Amino acid sequence: MSDVSHGPDWWQDKEGKWHPPHVKDEDGISSEQKIFATEPDVSEEINEGNIASHFKERYGWENQSQVDPTSLQGREAKPKRWAPSKGDTRARFMRPSTPSDLFSGVIGLLGAGLLIAGSFMSWATAGGSLTSGTVNALSDSNGFGSLITGLICGVSSVLLLKGQRKRWVGLLLALTAAIALVLSIYSIADIMNTSDGIPQNLIERFPSIDSAYASKAKLDLGVGLWTVLGGAVVSLLAGISGFKRNS
């Protein structure tokens, strides 16, 4: 029931109310349908003469399916009983992805490679009047230290490339490289002190040795120690970069 007709098939009762065509009057007989004119809607005013044309031209009334609200009464969906989820949605937890630190990671891998490679090289060679002899890094604890720090720097650099906890990984890389740098500087000082004490040691062990010959005996720093020193510096720079770029 409505105060305004919604189409040419609607009928009007004695009280002036409009009803859809499938609704019967109290006597059980359909009331007489009022025929509306379909004159074009040339004005903004809606009246009984242009209402059919209004719905047809402006709102596509003939193309829309008219649903009677009264026909939906009593057909409301029953509320479903609450139940906990069974976990069958197949929704997976998505971890937040962070971009990789390509710059710090690549530099860190280069420094780690130098640390590891230098640990397997000779750190000192015989020089002056000493004809032969080398100092193997792995025969000393400092060599194992540079190897371990190189491995840690390599793992940290890979984590930087994967973008995992970049700030803390950069800090770990910087601290590990700092330890490797201290070990390499300490090894350089130790080898130089040992080299300075070789002439006096030779004279004490061999009293008949020529003093001029003994004074020329020394140790020259090997390429391995310089490689480790360079790797420590490069790794330290990579660690600082990873920490600052991701802070």
C-alpha cells in the first residue's frame, strides 16, 4: 500500500491508497485498474499523468524486477548459531617483508671473504739474513680468531641482503669486525716485536755468530696479515653502514 502509484497496474481503493496488482480488496475481487497515460515527462513535476513515463524513461522501470516487500515477510534468514572457527580458512600468517640492504651486504661479504682468505695465508716470512721460514696464521690463536670473525661477518652480511633485522645485524657486523681489527693490529705489533728480538736471541743462542749477520735477521709481514687487516676494515665500514642506513 502506498500513497503514490508505482506503475500502470496498481489500483486505488476508496481511501485513495494505491495497491500492487496482486493485492485483493476486502471482498476478494481485484479492484478496477486505473489506466495511466504515458505522455512524455517534459517537466520536473511528477503527477498521475506522467508517472508511468517517469519510471520508464528515467529509472528503467520496465527493466527492473519489482519485488513486493510484503512477499518477503516471514522469510528472514534465521541467525546462525555461534561456533568457534575450525581454522579451515586456509589463511596464512604473512610476515612483513623488508627490503634488503644491498650496499652494506655486498661490502660485508667482501670483507668477510678477505678475513677468511687471509687466515689461510702466511702472516710473516723470514727476511734479511734469515733464508727461510714463514709464520702460519692458523698455528696461532689470532689466526683462528680472524677465521671465526670472518665467518660471523659473512653470516651477518647474508642477513643484511635478506633484509632481516637489519639494524641489529649491522651492529653485530660492526662489533665482530672491530674484534677482527683489534686482532690484526695486535698480530702486527707482535710480529714486529718478535722481529726486533731475533738478533739478540741469535747472539745469545750462538755466541760465535757474526754480529753483523745476526743484526740483519728479521721477519717481514706477510700478505695474509695485510689481507686480514683490510678485511676487518671493510667489514667494519659495512657494519656501520648497515646500522646507520637502517636505524
